[in-house]
Amino acid sequence: MTTSDVQRSTATGLPRPNARGRALRPTTKVLPEHARGHNRSLVLQTLYRAGSQSRADIARETGLTRVTISDLVAELMLEDLVIEVGQREDARPGKPATMLDLNREAFQIIGVDLSGYSEFRAAILDFDGQIIERAQLPLAGSTGANATAKVVSLVESLVARTTLPILGIGVGSPGVVDLGGTVLSAPNLGWAGEPLQQLLENRFGVPVLVINDANAAALAEHSFGDADSDMMLIKVGHGVGGGLLLDGTPLFGSRFAAGEIGHVVVGTDGGAECACGKRGCLETWLAVPRLEAALAASTSMDERNTILTEAGQRLGIALAPVVGALNLAEVVLSGPTELLDGVLATATIETLRARTMAEFHGDLILRMTTLGEDIVMRGAAVMVLSGQLGVS
């Protein structure tokens, strides 16, 4: 499949992951007029998750007819997306079934993480979200056009190191990002209406998807982590943001700002001035640069614990209405473990439980992600896989 073929597939039946109301993983048949692209994704999703399967196995799993499966498999094999991997070894009489699998070496993906406060990070990834090559570029306080130029330079360095065709480029950016990949507002990077997706597509000639970094992290937790179907992921870095998954579907909001809790003022006692111009935003308590600066100025362990406790309490105050409104099963924290785990996390869950109804929210789980600092880059790979192939 050529780059143009990949781009055409997105326009003719494989909607991008930020399409409204679409679950990440197809599970059922659809109407005939929408069936072709959906059923392609259904076959690919089955192989992506289950591994090698026979044509009959796929038919049973998807509910599609064997004739339809044979037709789709033939098409996908011509595009080098599905390959035969040998015959099933079993004791059943008759000719052994030929096993199929997703061709996990057909393409590579570039994932970009712009959420760090000191550097931009990117990687070349395979279909399973494993990192093949890494690159980083110091941010050094860059904003506006200078920050954009660093993104282009970072991606350019990895494009030159790919060894297979590029399925697409996924970018997790701080701030509010619309469905066309324009960063509407990212105060920490000095971006307002930055058409990052279009700029990168024009520059590199491959499909590009840009979403909020916390949303990208939530996708990674869904595909490669331990996420429940209803969860909120809090990404703490240069700023603070949240990604929401409800019944396996990303929630973006009417103005693309669902989960943007970093600029919610927590409490009525004022606070430090935020990059957005308000005082007392959650970011002023919890963003990594702010938190590290406060801890560096502390003079005792008690003072350090007080700073972490208050940051956790402010996070709990911000989250309590969300947990109460959506009845979430879990909240996942992503960011520096040495800051978020322990005292801060304990204060957050205690505040949440004190501010919500135990009967409905007492079993809420709050935990650290197991995906570490690569979570946004791996979420960017999920974006591309879902957008181009319909799998996650």
C-alpha cells in the first residue's frame, strides 16, 4: 500500500480516531452502505488483538460470512496488510487450516510527545507500540514559531531513520486541539490557532493526526495499559490535562476541551498567577515546573510533604465533580512518579472520597500508569493505527 493508498483509505471508510462518537474498537456489523470500510477494520482488529487466525476463525469471531472474509482477506493481502503465516498444527482430520496474521512489519509509525516542559520527544514505533528509535530536542523555552520549527526538525530527524514506509505521524500536543489537528490554544508553547497537522502533512507528505497529549495518553492506556472502559487519565507535565474514555470511546467535548482541567481555578483563596492569566489554576499547584520549584525551595521533609499534600488536594477538588458526574471506574495519573506517587496520590484519593458519595464512588481506583514516560508517544501510535487501519 502506498502513502496515497493509505490517505485514500482514511477518506473512504476508515474514520480518524477523533471522529465524534466512534468507539476505538469495532465489534459488530454495520449497515451495507458503511460496511466495506468497517468490515475491513473488523478483520484487521481481530488479527491485531487475537494474533494468527484462520479464515474460519475470523468469520466466527466477527459474525461475517466466510465469503465476505475471503474477499476481504484477499484484498488486504494484496495491500500487504495481512499475510499467511503457515498451517495450523492440530490433530483434526482433513487439510490443516492456513493461518493469517496482520503484517506487523508492513509500516512504521512516528509518535511525537510535546507535553514535556524541558524537551520535545519522538520515536519510531511498530504496530504493537514498541519503540524502535528515539529522538529528543531541548525546548529551551521556545514558544510560537520557534517551537513549531523544533517540532518539524524533530520529526525530520526520525523520518530519515525509518526503515519501512510510514503509516502516519501522530502528535500529542498540550492545550486544546480541534478535530482538524489545529492547536487552538497552548499557552505554555505560545500557540493560538497553530495548524500543526496541516503543516506537518504538507511538509512530510504522509497522514498526520494531532490531538491533545492527555487524550493521546488515554488512548495508550486503553490499548497497551490496564484501563477500564470508563476512565480519566491525568497527564502532568509542562501543564495539566485530562483524557476521558467513556465506554471505550474518547470524549472531546463540544469545543474540543473535555478534560482541560489545568486551567480550572481550584479553591477561592487566590494563588499564583497562571500562564493563562488567571490565578489559582490547577496548573499553578500541579504542573511539573511549578511543583519542582516549590519542592526545591522547601527546607524540611515536613514542608515537602505539605506541598505534595496540598497539590494532591487541589487535584482531588478539581476531579470530584467529574467523578461524581460521570461515575468513573478509575483515574490514572501520568507524569513523574517521584512527584505524583505516594503523598500526592494519597491526598488526591482521600479528597475525592471526602467529596463524593461513598455508595457510588467509594470503589474508585486511582493509580499511576504502567506505561511510563513513553505513554504519549505510544498513544500517538494508537491514533495512527485507529485512524488509518481502524485497529487499537
